[in-house]
Amino acid sequence: MSSQYLDLYRTQRALIDEHAAPVLNAQREAAAEVLQRVGLSRPKDYTHVDPEALLAADYSINLARYVVPTDHNDLFTCAVPELSTSVHYLVNEQLVSHTREGADGVFSGSLREFALRYPDVAARYYNRLAMNEEPPYDVRSQGTNVTAHRPLGEAALNTLFCQDGFVLYVPEGVTVERPIQLISLLRAVEDFMACQRILIILGEGAKASVLVCDHASQLRACTLLSLQVTEIFAGAYSTLDFYELEEHHADCRRLSSVYVEQQEGSNVAVGQYALTAGQTRNRVYIDLCGHDANTRLYGLCIADRTQKVDNITYIRHRAPKCQSDELFKYVLDEEACGSFVGRILVQEGADKTDAHQTDRNLILTPQCHIVARPELEIYADDVKCSHGATTGQLDPAALFYMRTRGIPEAEARLLLMFAFMGDVIDGIRIEPLRDRLKHLVEKRFRGELDQCRTCAIKK
């Protein structure tokens, strides 16, 4: 199936290169070889979203970089009140806001422009994590060894057609006071695939916060696919908060891969929050490469109707005295499906590791389906590690207690679901965003949250 994309690449290579930068173009042949060799990943028995099936459709791709007409006042009305963010706008894979470059050396804006201005820096980081092939590892499934790989095929496909994207570069010792907010909008009149790329580079001791808001706006009935690759480099003793908020409608498809590399003493928080979706599969890979690195990976999913959301995570402890804390929670209703496949690997020599992984799932109807597979593999000494998963329904005793206190059943159910998500939301380290997400989660449970058909979060 990948042959259709390889054929398109080979016939349109000149057009693709014309609208990109040499650093981006230099990676395409290697990506084509990988895609030719490994193809596109297929789901195992523990996932629901099939990337090969999603990518089999005949999508349009904007290789000529036609500008999509936009009105910021009409389209980009989503915001986090009182957060006072520095906002950038992305339509499909095109950055439509101005690049900002400060006297302190901070660059936020177009990936293409960054690669043209600073080719040596861009070449040092771009595509280094996404195309870093890992050796296979064994996953025990009903007594049978199953080989699993990084999703190189999808990353290669993104690299094949990537012409621009968003980059944040923060030099050594610099603190970005205002959070960076990237509002990403899918917008098309026919079946369309956007190859979105994000690159974040923090130098030693740098600090920054990034919020990515994914939305969609159909101009007519069609299927939209977002093929996303995010690479994050956290230098020694740097601090980064990276949060993704997904609010897509039922006709949207999302295949996202996030790669994080942390050096010694770095502190990174990653949050994946799916409020509304069609079919979504998120993969997060975190490498703790230096001693005393700390990572927090939190996620929540609220799904109903026939929505499908898969989260696949891989945290690798490669150095001693590192900490990782992972927490995911799902609330599924109607005929929704979800899966959580999380793996923590503690390599030899990563002594005094402190790693914890938890998955909690709430099922509201018998028609829902959830798969939870926490995995822990340890090859070091003197470690503190735990992992686990639970799946259940609303506590009937708690419902009865609340109803005896005069609370209507519908309201009691809502309060219990909201309380269930509390610790995931509380893990957000940006207070205004934390407060805003509480509001959005409550609206989602009440059925009041707009499905982003106009990319507007109504207050």
C-alpha cells in the first residue's frame, strides 16, 4: 500500500523540494528507502486504529503549497483564557503566522525558515529521533513472542512529504516566560492528508512551555487525516512542559508520533488530552539519556459513539537515578473503543531508577471496549518500579449515596466521572491551562462541547 505514496514522491520530487529547504530535502531518500523496506505498521491484537487502512484512502496532499484562505478572527477563536500565550497558527501543515526571533536567540515559527537561516542547527536535530531505528523487542502475547518496532513507516511517510512545520529553539540558559501556543487547524473541501511536523530544541538550562491545540473545520463532507511527527530535545537541566489538546470531529483521523530525548537533570512533562476524536492513535517515545532526568507522561481520553483512541507509550531509562511517572485514564461511552499499551524499559546500568506506570479505565456501557497492556522490563539493580491497570464501571454505592443526598442521577454520574479525571488534570503544571481543561472536561461530559466544526470552543 505504501507504493502509492512512493510513486507520488518520485513523480513530484522536484515540486516537493522546491517548496522546502535543503535540510528537509536531504532526508527524503533515506525516508523513501525505509518506507520501501518496512511499509506502514499494522495494528496488533491490542490496538483498534489501523494505520494501513487509514492511509489507504486517496487523499489530496498540498505539495504546491497553495495558500488556504483563512480569517484568524473567524477560524482561530479557541484560546486558553488568562494564559497570555504567544500564539502561532498552523493551517494543515502551513504556518500562517509570523516567525518570531528575539534578541535572546529564541526562535519560534516556520521550520522551513529556520532550516534556511540555521542549516547547521536544523541538520543536527531534524529527523534524528523519528528515523532512529530501534532493534525489535519481544512482547509476550498469550505465550507467543511478537516482534514490535518503532513506527518507522509513518515517520518516513511524514518525512517524505514534509515541506514546513513549526520549530521552537531556545538557547542555553534562556527562559521563555510566556507559553507558546500552536493552534493547528485541519481545513479542506475534499479528503485531505496533512503532514505536520514540530521540532522543539531546548539548550542547557533553558525553560519553555508549549501547548498544541488540534482542531478541524470541514468546508464540506470529507475525511481529514493528520499525520504528525514531533521531535523534542531537552538539554541538560532544561525544563519543558508540552501538552497536546485534541478536539477533532468524527470524520477526522490522527496518527501522531512524539519523540523525546532528555539529557542529565532535564525535567519534561508531556500531556496527551483527547476530548473529541474520530480515530486517533498516539505514540510517545521518551529516552532518558542522562542521569537524574525526570519525566511525567499524563493522558486522558473521553470517547463515545464509535470513536477509537489508541495510546502507545515507550519510556526507556538509559541512565541512573532517573524518574518517570506515567498516568493515563479513559472514560468510554456508547460503542467507543480504546487501548493503552505502555512499556517501561530499564536498561542495564540505569540503577536507582524510579519508574511508575498506571492506567485506569471507566466503561459506561457494555458495548464499549478497552484493552490495557502495561509492561515493565528491568535489567538494572536497586530500582523502584511499578505498573498496573484497572477497568471498571461507576461505583453503584457512590451513586446511591449521592442520590440519597438529593443529587439527581445524571448529575451524580457526571460528578463521579469528573472526579475520576481529577488527578490527570491536576498533573498539568500550567495553572490557567489546568483550570481551562477542567472546564472543557465538564462541558464534554455534559455534551456541551462543540465538535470543532467551526474551530470554536464556546465559553
